[in-house]
Amino acid sequence: PMMLRRSFTSLARLCKDQFGYKGQADSYAKFRPKYPVDLLLAIDGFLGKPDRGFAVDIATGSGQLAVPLVRKLGFSRVLALDRSAQQLKHADRSCPDHITYTQHDAYPLPAELHATADLVTIGQALHWMDVPRFLQEVHGVLKPGGVLAVAGYGMCGVGEQHAQLMLEHYYYDVLGSHLKPGDEGCWWDVDRSVLDGGHATQQFCPPFDAATEQRLWFTETRSLSMDAFFGYMRSASAYNALREQQADRPDPLVALETNFRRLLGSSVVCHFPFFLVLLRKQQT
């Protein structure tokens, strides 16, 4: 029965809009962390060529990676795809001459994209994918020598010890982040250990060139207002799933926020672990 439940959970996650909960896409756009400059510079260095013509950002969300591809990496054209209409409704439209937002699944990708992209990016979304199928699709879209950049971040930590213990209780005991999707008490549709580990066990080669693969971590410490921190916490799919199913019960983030404000005041120091996997398609 447990394996059957997990199979249904996997099928459901591939079919639904994971950001269709009321207000979630708005919170995602406002409060999700921006990618650090060092991570963007690592992509820039790995590309290694001045030609920055065309990039495809898959599962773009509200454009957290698409926008810096233009502003920081100098791409003239970015096709930003997402299956979620709600995410795209809240996308950053500050680069209209360079970024085209389109509602589209990660696979199959449009045939006309075959061998056109210098760079394909995916930020905080590979864990939602059928990874082997996704890699084959991306491999086909890239030009020879083109680059795939897989970015994301695990669960943040906070600087104060007692607050960190309360955060861990919420993350593991309330959301069930140590459990597998489909297990009783797990509110995630994805295995959080995969994301928190930066896809450490995921094999990308083949189809990509194993000789050039790079895996990097970046830790950024940021001071957030308490409103911003709990806006970020409320953007999580597991929290929204829990609230949808337990609307008649107390909101667990209300108690956590009350305790954080009592302990820390109006702001919180957060440590965000960002990961980056860089892969290159062979030249021939």
C-alpha cells in the first residue's frame, strides 16, 4: 500500500500546478531568495565565450533566473517557460525586449528549439522533473558545446540557536521533510532530501560530458525582515498543501512567527545554501 501511495503521489505531482494555491505564486515572486552573484559568475565563467545569444530558462517561476541571464550574463534573448499560469502571472516583466514568458511544460519542448540554445537553466525545479526525460529534452535543445545550469537552494538556517531548533521542528516534524512523498505525515510532493543535498546522487552523464561536470555550493547570509522571512516560509508547496487539508486547525506558522518575533524582534539572520551543477554538451 505504501508503494502504491507513493506511485500515485509521483503521478499527481507531474500533472498538477504546484503553485496553484491561493496567494502562493504572489508570495513566491515577492519572497523567494535571489540567486547570489557568485553563482551567476560561475555560470558566466563556465560558458567561457562572449556570444550570449539565446538561453532557455525552464520552470522559470516568476523569473528569478531569467532576469539575471539578461542583466548579469548579457543574453539578448531568453525564452522563459513555466507550466504554471499563476507563476507567469506574477513574473518579472522588467526586460520585455529580451525575455519572452511562455506557458509550456518542460517536456516535450518545442521542436523548433532543437540545437538553438547556448544555455539552458533550471532553478529550484529539477526535483519536480522526470530527470532522464528532462535531460534528453535539454540535450536536444542545446547547441554543440552548449551549457545546462541546474541551480537551487536547500532549507535555510537561522543564526540564533533556539530559533534554529524551532525551525527544524517545523521543517521536519510538522512538514515531514525527513519522510518520502506519500508517507503519512509528509506534506511534500517531492523528496526534500534530494533538494537539500543539491542533487548529489543524480547522474547527469550521459547524455552530458562527464569530463566537464562541475558541482558547486554557495552560502549567503542575509538579514530579512520578519515579514519577508515568513512570506518566504508561506510560499512553500508543503505548507500550502497542509493548510488546504487542515484549514480547521491552527496555522503552524502563526505559532512559529510569534516565537521568532518574541525571541528575535523584527528581523532574522538567515543562511541560504545555494547549489549549482554545470554541464556541457559535447561539441560533436
